[in-house]
Amino acid sequence: MSKFANFRARKRDWGLKRALHWEQMNLLAKLGIHIHYVDVGASIRQIVGEEEPEVPPGYETRMVGIDDLLRYADRVPDLSREFLETAFGRGDIGSANFYADELVGFAFWSYTRARVTDQLDVLVPEGFRYGYKAWTHPNHRRANLSSMRSYVRRRTMRTPQEERVISYTETHNYPSLLHGYQRPSMRSLRMGFCGWITVFGRQIPLNSRRARWIGLEFIRREDQRRRQYVW
């Protein structure tokens, strides 16, 4: 499909302004500039009486630790021994799906900081949960495995009722941003922007004042300074 045909398809699906924004941001990305919205979940999910997602027979989903996943290190995408040691050493949690004793899906959640790129981390403010590094094997998609991983986490961890989710999404990632209608009380609250600019191969973090106010911040991997969120 030609570039013009792709643009027409995006215009049909998203509208002219969004199609033009997608073109603009993709051009900036090639120049090393990436901008994301910061979103805070507006709802506090109640798990009492929550129905278990329907998953085909044969799958097992459970919370996992480093010992459960080391045998699969370097056998599935982006799951290295170094990553596992860093994530669990930092206190992150994970859940995973198994089929016939093979790892077919996983997801992690951080409460302090997590990897963004090889050069950048994201700080997660206290009282928030940040989900990252979700993966499902291509042969096992459309089986509700992602929903089951989240369900198992909610049923197992029993996190504080006031805990909320925080996330970031590229401003032109419309498949994620336009994911369907939500009631106003369920819509995420937009809390500024974060991102980075690449200069001679070095990624320099960018964080708006509002994002830093809520506590989500992109930082260099070597940055270990403590933050005080007083404005």
C-alpha cells in the first residue's frame, strides 16, 4: 500500500487532524523526538464480585517471582536474566500465563521506577501502579490472557483501595488512545507530557511541569537522585 493510501486510511479511521498529527509525530520520531501523554486512571476498581475472565481450557495463570521465570530467560522476547534480576530486585511484581508448561504471556507492574529505553527509566510516584512489559505469544492471542493476568493480580495482591494506575502513551498512538467509549467517571485524567529528545545519540528526558507535579518523570538510567514533590 502506498504512503498516500496509508494516509487516506488513517484519515478515514481517525479524522484529518489526527492523521496529520500522526504524520508529524512520526517525522519527529525519526529525528529523535518522542512525546507522550501522561494519564492517571480516574476510577478505583472494585474487585468484590468481579467475574473471572473466560479463558480456554489448558491455561494456568499465576503471580510469579524470579525463580519461576529464570528458566525462560532469553527464550522469549525481552525477558533476560538481567531484566528479571533488576525488576524483582527493585520490588516489581509479575503475573504470567502458562500452557503445557511453556510460558505464553507475562506482565509486570512497578511501584518505583521502570525501564523506558536502554538509556531512560520512568519514576512511578507513591500510591500509583505502573504496568509495563506485557507480552503474549502470537499463537495464544485472543484468549483473554491479558485480562486474566490483571485479574489474578487483583485477586492475589489485594492492593489498597486508593491505589491508582498511571501510564504514558505516545500522542499519536491512536489505536490505544481511541479504544472505545468510556463513561466520564471512568475516563483517565491527562496530567501533562513526558518524552525525550535524542542529541548525538544521547536521549535527554523531557517532562512537563504537570507530569512532574503528579510524580511521573522520565530520567536517565544513571540518575539516582531523590525527588521532593513540593510545588
